[in-house]
Amino acid sequence: MSNLIIRGGNRLNGEVRVQGAKNSALPILAACVAIGGINVIDNCPRLTDVSATVKILSYLGCKVSRDGNTVTVDSSCVNRYDIPRELMHEMRSSIVFLGPLLSRMGRAELYTPGGCEIGLRPVDLHISAMRQMGSDIAEEYGRIACTSEGKLRPANISLSFPSVGTTENIMIAASTAEGTTVITNAAREPEISDLADFLNKCGADIKGAGESTVVINGVKKLHGTYHKIIPDRIVTATYMIGAAVTGGNVTLTDAGPSHLTAVSDIFEKAGCKIRSDMNSINISAPEKLRSAGTVRTMPYPGFPTDIQAPVSVMAAVSLGTTFIIESIFENRFKHIGELNRMGANIKVDGRMAVIEGVEGLRGTKVFSHDLRGGTAMVLAGLAAQGETVVADTEYIDRGCQDIEKDLKTLGADICKENSMHHERQCDF
Ligand code: UD1
């Protein structure tokens, strides 16, 4: 286990390249199970959640290799339909193997990934969708046993909430179900479009991904392909906040500015200047940020819940009062207690945080309770006076590749220490 040590106060300046999107890589890798061939997935980030996905793929019989950022998955020998409880519990998005297994094997036996630090995270929408597609599903003590007796059938599925993972499971399962499946109130996240692009290259016929209605015409068979994962919009926004809270000027390359409209709007309200072209985005921050007003998390194209914790750091050091309303997850304010220990003035009432901007934060030892809460603590450390220790960084490693290296490139004083032996590798 390791801690991140940050000596705050340096302005972030310079240029870094953005990693591939975790939330694209995970469902695309899982979808390989549905395709009996070789897939080459490029721009695949090095993250513990990706390693957990690879472990499941290997357990199911796939041959997986990595060369730099390229992961090759040969799924021709998939020979199991079960995923053990320990592997399911390593990460929440393991539920996205449900659709691929039903498509390929006609059966799936897995476990509910369970609740996590940010909320209950039930899987009822996934189960209901697979039932509508003809699966028999038995649930007992967290075990989910599904069988589709050989063939999934198409369905008209109307989601009561535009769940990202459920939309992905349906798209994958329906790709090889004979006939036409229609999803209404589908999730519209860019990662949904990326998955559809990948599946279409594999021979699927999916139309409307990225819109509320997705139409999938089932095909007989899918084949392997090459696919490059889109840039990670959450990491892009995280580094932009790093620039904002340090009064910096940062350019992010290989980024996807078109996926960040709702986020860019918040930066502009706070007084930052944003310039972007097709693939890169530059942010320059004022001496003092001002409140962005009210920020409400919403399904895409609204403001992403995954940027709620990082943006609360920005609000904590902005002039005026900011209201943040978390409408996606019921328990996503755990980072607020940690921020207040650094001198922030934030009150939480149910799903709303009321943030009175303070002059500055001061460094102390803080804890990550989840991935985005952990990266928020790193951002707070960049803005704070003195030294911040962000304890137990495994959460951060689930979704951010090389955060320490990237922030160092941008001029931050940041290093790692082994949390057991307190052996630092710092050069400041
Ligand atoms: C994905 C993202 C995650 C992001 C989230 C919302 C991946 C790997 N993860 O997670 O980073 O925070 O979208 O943008 O892409 N829900 C139910 N029943 C279900 C499924 C979901 O009630 O069967 C609820 C959830 O508890 C949550 C909301 O719907 O309150 C959104 O969940 P969903 O869109 O499914 O998120 P994930 O796919 O898990």
C-alpha cells in the first residue's frame, strides 16, 4: 500500500497526454467474450480495474496479452460461463460480463458486485433487461444464475433510468440476438458510443448509440477487430481542475474536448479560459476562482457524477457559495469530511453540499474513500499550503494511470511513499 505526498502551492503549467478511458476499456474488454476471435484494443490504460477485467477474461478461457497500451484478447477458447465471487467483487463493473456471457455461452453464473463506497448500486435494471430478452434468472444470496436456453430474443426495453452498464449489457447481448432490439431512455455517455463503434467494427449493426433510442439488429456472428479507446474525459477534467486550483495553464493532448461541454461551462463560470481544437484542450486559470453557482450531476450530456468530488475542491477555494447537487449516487460526499479537515467550509444536507469558498486549504493527512474522492484529495493537496498525505492510494490506481508522473510533469511536488515503512522517493 502506498501514500501520495504532495507539497502544495506550485502552479501547474505545461502539457500532458490524456490516458484512454477506463469506462470504455472495461465494457469493450468484457464484450470480447461475445466475439470468438482476436481483438486488438489500443490506448487501453494501465489500471487495477483493467487488470481485474483481464483476470476475469483469463478465467473464462481467453488468451490475453499486453504490449504497452495495447491489449490483445483472443476469445476463441472461452469455455466457462461462471465468474467466482472474489473476481466479481474486485470491481463493480464486472456485471458488464452478463450480456457477453449470455450472448456467447447462453448461460451466466455470477455474483452481484455488491454495494460500494458511493451507494447501494443495485443491478435490478441489468436483470430485468436480460429477462426481457428471454433469460431465466434465479437470484439467491447474491448469486445470479442466468440461462437463455441457447438463444436470446430481441426486445423493446425501456429503461426507467439511463443506466450506463445496463445499456452496455443490452447492446452486447442484442448484437447476436436474432431480430431487432430497441432501447429507449438509453444512456448517452461517449463510452456507450465507443462500445457501439467497437461492436460495429466486429460486424454488429447498432444505430443511435449516443442518443436516447438505440436500435440493435442482431447478426449471426461477430468477428475480431482493431479498436482504439477514446480519451478519458474524467481524467481530462481532473487535470483541468488541477490547473484551475493552482492558477495554472495546462494543455491536455489526445483529449476529447467535445465530450466536456458541461464541464467546460463550469470552468468558464469560475473565470477560467478554455481553448480547444479537435484533440486538445487548454485551460488557463485566473489568480482567484469565483463560484460556478449551482452544479447538478446528471446523466450525460449533463455534468458527470465522476467529476463531482474533484469539482468540490475547486468550489472550496473559489470566491462565494457553490451548491453541488448529487443526483446519480446516494452516498458520494465522503470526501467532504476530508476536505473540511483541510480547512474547507462545506455543509452536506442529503444530496446537496453547500460550499462557502475559503481563502486557502492547509495540508494534512487525508484518506480516499473511493476513486474520485481520492483524486479530489490529490487536487486539494496541490492547492493547499504545506504537505498533504493522501493515504492508501489503491482507489486512485483503479482509474488514474500515472497521476503522480503527470502532475510532476506539470510542475507539482508529488511523490509516493510505502505506507507501511514510510520510505519516500521524493525529490523535493
Ligand atoms: C458507470 C461508470 C461510473 C459512473 C456511472 C454514472 C463505468 C465502468 N462506470 O457506472 O464511473 O459513475 O456510470 O455515470 O462505466 N442503478 C440501479 N439499478 C441498476 C443499475 C443502476 O438502480 O440495475 C442506479 C445506480 O445505483 C446509480 C444509477 O443507476 O444510482 C447510475 O448507475 P449506472 O449508470 O448503471 O452506473 P454504472 O454503469 O455502474
